[in-house]
Amino acid sequence: QESADLVLLIDGSQNVGAANFPSVRELALRIVESLDVARDKIHVALALYNGSPEIKFYLNSYESKASILEAVKGLSFPGGDESNLGLALEEVSENLLSSNAGGRAEEGVPQMLVVISGGSSTDDTGTGDRALKRAGVITFGLAIGDSASADLETVATDRSFVLSAPDFRAARTLGDQLLPYLNGVVQRTIIVQNEFTEVGQRDIIFLLDTTMGATLLNSTRDFIRRFVNLMPIGPNEVQVGVAQFGPNARIEMDLNTHSSRESLVAALGRLKARPGQTVNIGAALDFVRTNMIRPDKGSRLRQGVPQLVLLMTTKRSSDRVDEAARALQQMGVLTLAAGSKAADEEELKRIAFTDSVVFMLKDFRVLLRNPRTIVDALSSLSGTVVTEGPTETVEITTVQTRKVVRDFVFLVDGSNYVGSANFPYVRDLIINIVNQLDVRPDRVQIGLLQYAEDPKIEFYLNSYSSREDVVNQINQLSLLGGSVLNTGKALDYALKNMFKPSTGSRRREGVQQVLVLITGGPTQDQVKAVADRVALAGVLTFAVGSGQADVNMLRSVAFVPDLAYHDTYFSNLPALSEEMLTKLTTVVGDTSTIGRDVAFLIDGTDSVRADFAYIQDFIIKVIEPLEVSADKVRVAVVQHSERPSPNFYLNTYQTKDEVISAINNMRVSGGSTLNTGIALKFMKETVMSERQGSRAAQGIPQFLIVLSGSRSRDSVRESAGALKTDGVVPFGVGVKDADPRQMEAISHNPSFAFKVKDFSELST
């Protein structure tokens, strides 16, 4: 029986536009006109999509071609900025191909989907695509314009099933091109066997030879992108990490860096090739084992999730690979290896956990035409490597990402003393450090300057809020150049321009400021006096030198001599990151002279009366580790309900014992509702004023901790904004019925807002 169920899914968004929609409608009419529509032959359904799909008619809505053509002629352009093809595919799978909607899959009738698109999808197509492939639906794509093809090639059953037209005027010809394919399915001359395998949880790391050149790396990147588009990406599904290597290895993304397909695909687009004649595969395998297959980097090895590493290289290794490969296998990792050009097949066999997962290719561009063998291996292999021989205990070292709060500024010599040949080693040192840090606005911030005769700011502390963005910018740095090196001038410029609140410095909030000088030559100006000013400003300075850098100068610049590092060879600088990291994240400057003004604004309504002891314990726990005195840390506490009620001011008590005694003797002030906005205004104008003990005018950091158990009846935004403008750093602590949005509005930024379900949890 020549029969089929056909669904037409048409882009009705601004990808097409009102002016072009008649051309798309004409294309749909030409497709239907060419079909043998009848009760026992071809059935047709149609849906439009923009932000959401809209079913126009089902497979069982019309039995005659004339009725379907009339319905298509009546289509009007829906419009909309969004083009959610993924959501539309899910709608087709769930509601257009079922037996209730007229679908005849249970009778053995083939089901087809034709997607007509004018541009890129604005959502993830993975879920709907997998559902359709799982159901055996044969999907075709008609792409109009340049931007539609990529998504359609992903969802189409085969890339050859995507037909394209350069513009909407040429779109009508697509119907004639599509007809042989549709008739082939109807007549059973085209039979597609969808071998769809449900992919379970797995962690996959792609280890890429960075020296393979831009053309091959682009092909490799496109292969990974297509693989990602086929996988269910997510923290509880498939996770993907990427590392690149040449002489040295570096992380491009950890397994837990990207939790969605969209951000992962976007990050892949930023991979860049780097020149090089040699690769150290053994060192790269060790780097992956020690730096990426760790719980803090997203590895779920301990939960029994399969760990896969795919090595892709175009060269033979310059170092030994056997021991590194064995260490990965003993850990339980499944290693696969793909090689082309000058890669050594025998070497790859020693790396891979079995010969069947060694893939020798003439050129990595072949992967774009035939990716299936490697894709199948990555998506179906499971379990862990079992090695025969004596039982061996494998120690897995886990180093947590440093959960520190610091502002790091890198001051980088961009002169000819470093030169273009050595500058990549400097970049790698910085990247190795950054990759070990939790970069985000409430944790670690990174800024960077280059200098030679004059300094040049590359980016400020608040320019980028994620590790990926920072690493991407560092990778794009090019040498400034110049034969004059004024290190003192650069240090002074960094102090004056990088460690300011307006450029992201959190010095006023008590965040440790760190400057890392990296230089390769002798300075032509004085540095000692400037370095002393930097230290007196509370900035912790590290100094790293190579080449012609003077060791004594490095020691005079560093906060203390132990924070100066020197190596004769630039190529050894990246390895210094491990030696430096502990000190970078733990050593502090002498902050004994820095004071704090800490004020608490707490809920004093009748509703907290039964839990007030928990609030008192919370305040005491916060101030317990602080050095409370008139010239160090000062503390104030204010209760609020309808109006604020101060218990004591910043200058009321001189010792910690007095403050704790006063807190223990507090009683609930009482009241039925909260007016936190009014109370915040009182804090600004009265409590945080000089006459009540505030030392803001002396540069002493000002902190405010606001604790609420219910929602404020008045607006908090304006009063909180006025406090922040004055340099006060507020924290919000919400309990029970507190409004999370209000607490975030009060806080310095959303990460400074905390929420617990009950007062008994305040101790956490």
C-alpha cells in the first residue's frame, strides 16, 4: 500500500516575516498539490510555530486534497520574535502523530515530517528531535536563507534530507526537489532504520591537539558540536569537557562548566588553534587525570558514571604515553584515540583501552561526512576498564576549586624582552591559575594589564563575570611590543586604575587585593618606592620572572621575598601555577590595622518572639571571630517593625564582652508588620552616621546585615540603593516568609542574599 502520514511544520516567526509568508504558503500548497491524498493513501497535518506551536489541522481533519488546499490557502502570518523549533518538534511528537490525531504508525504506515524554516531556532531542539527519532519519524528540512540549515541538519534524519534555497523567491522550487523523497517514502523505496539508542549518564572529555591547524581544529570542533546536539546534555545526563594540548595542556571547559547545550555549543565556537611543532600526549593525559576527572570539576566517577576521554591528535607524542594511559585505565577511565596526518597508530593503540576504539583517519574533515563510528562509541560504551594483574590501590587526588574571595590583577610584561615566541607561555601560566579559581562576581574577580614603556589595560576586575570569558580574553591577548620596560610606572598605574570600586575592586568590603607581576626583562625605572606604596595600600604582590628579569628586583616588588618566583626558561612558567596557587589563595597582607563597622538590622515583630533566641545566637556567631574594639570592629544592632528601634549604636560599647552581653539582654521590641524601607533609611541617616560611631569618612568598610522573617510592607529598593551608593555593603538574610526578591534588592548583589526555612537553621 502506497501510504504515509505527513506533517508540515512551518516557521511563522520573524525569520520568515509577513512579506515572505505568502512564498512559504505557496511552497506548502505546491507540496500538497503533488501528493496522492486519500483515505488509504497520504494523510496531511499542518502546524505553524513561533514562540509556541499552533496546530492548524490534524492528520484526520481532512480526507480530500481540496479541503487541505483550502485550509493552507487560509493560513495567515502569526509573527513573533521567537522561533522555538524545539518546542514545535515536541508538539509534533506528542500531539500530531498519535493514533488519536490520525497517526497510523501502528498499522505500519511511515510517518514523515517536513520542517520549513527561514532561520535559526531560538530554543534547544534536542528533546523533540530525540522523541521523533525514537518514534521512527522520517524528518526532512527545507531551509530558506543561510541561517536555517544548521538546525535542520541536526534534526533531519539524514543531512541529504535537507534542501535549501538562497531566498524566499527561490523557495517554490524546493517543492519539486522534495517530491522524489516523499514519493520514495510513500512507495517504500526509501526506508530509514532509525537506530536510536537512549544515552545514559556519561562524562566525556575531548582532548584536542591544539597544533593541528585552524582548518582541522574547526572540523574537530564542528564534529564535537554535532555530537553535543545529539546528546541529552545536563548535570544529570551527559556532561562534556574539553582540554587542548601542545607542549603544555590547558582546560577549555570542565565537565561542569556548561549545564546546557546552548552554552556548551557557544563555548565550542571559541576554540582556537595554536602553532607548535611538538605535542606531549603523556603529559596531557596526566593533566586530564589530575585536573579534570575530579568531583569539583564535575566528574561523577565515584557515582559509577562512565568516564570517557577521546584523544584527537595529528602528531606522534614527544613524551612517553604508556604510564599516563595506564594510570587513566587503572582509575577506570575509558580512553579512545583518533589520529590523522602524522599520528602514530601503534602509539594510539597503547593509549586506548582497546584497539577497537582507535580510529585512524586520513583527515579529521572526514568526521563531518561520517561521524557515526566515533559517535556510536562515545554514546554506547559504558562501565569501567578492568585491568588484569596484581590488585593495585589507585589513589584519586581531589583538590577542591579554591573557594576564596579575592580580586586578582595580572600585570604582564608585553615587551620585546618576552617576545612573541615566549608570550604563549606567559598566557598559559595565567590560564592555569585562572582555571583553578571560582571566577564570579561574589568570589574571584580577574583584571589584566600589559605594559612595556607604557601600561595598557586589557580588562578590569568587573569586565568579565565567568572563568570562560576571562580565559577566552587571555587566549586572545597579543604582545604589546616595545624595547623600553617601565615596571615602576606600570605598578603605579595599576594601583591607581585597577584597584578602584568603579573598576570592580572590593577593597572597601575587606576583600584581599592581589597583584601578580609577570616580567621577562630588566626595568628601566625605579620600582622599590612604588612597590612599597602598593603594599601599604593593602595589595598583596606576587612577582614572577624569566629570561632577563632581575631576581633581586622581583623580591623587592613582592609583598615578601617568598612570593617571588624565577625560572630561566619561559617554557617552564606554566608549571609554576601549581607551586604558586596555594599562596595565591591563602596568604594575606597585614590587615591588622583594618577596622570594620558592622550593623545588624533585625526583625523585631511579634511574629519572631518565640524564635528570638535564634536571632541572638546568630548575631553572636557572626561577631565571635571578629576583633571587637573601638579601633577595630564596631557593632550596632537595630530592631524594626513598623518603625526602627535601636538597641545600641556603633560607638555604644568598646569590647566584645559588652556587645555580647547587650545582645543576650535584648528583648523583642514588638509590632505587627515590617517597614524595612523606613528602617534602611534610618540606618543610613542615623546608625551609619559619624555622630553614632560610623568611620566611613576614614575609609573603614561599612557592613549591614538585614534579617527578616516576613515580607516588608513598604518598598526597600530606593533606601537600599541609597545605602549602597554611600559605600555600605548590605547582606540579606531571609527566614520563613521573607520575600527573596526583597532580600536580593537589599543585598549588595543577589549572591549576598541568603534564605533559610526556619530560624533554627540560622546557625548554618
